[in-house]
Amino acid sequence: MRPKKSWVDFFLYLGRVFVLLIILAVLLPKLVAVCNSLMSSMLHNEKNPHGNPLRVEINLSREINI
């Protein structure tokens, strides 16, 4: 004989699933932002520069005003 499941149990299950999905949707972007800032800070603390070392940056506002 199979155990009977009621509609109340089904709706409670659906409610739990939706609550978990909402928590995941709220916390996952925050977790990604924390990991992104952590990885960014680790990259900026390296002794070797990242990016193009031959790139020359000029302050245009100073040259135009002269």
C-alpha cells in the first residue's frame, strides 16, 4: 500500500523550492561580487604588471592647457 500524499504537502514542497530559488537569486550575485573583488585584489597585489607594458598614458587636459 502506497502512502497517501496530500495537497498540503505538495504546496509546502513547492513553497520550499521557491524560497530556496529566491535565496539563491539574492545571494549568488553577492557571492560573485565578493569573489570578483577578491580575485581583483589578488591580481593587483602581484609584482608583475598586467596589461600592455608598452602603452603610454598621457594626461590630455594638461597638454591642451599649455
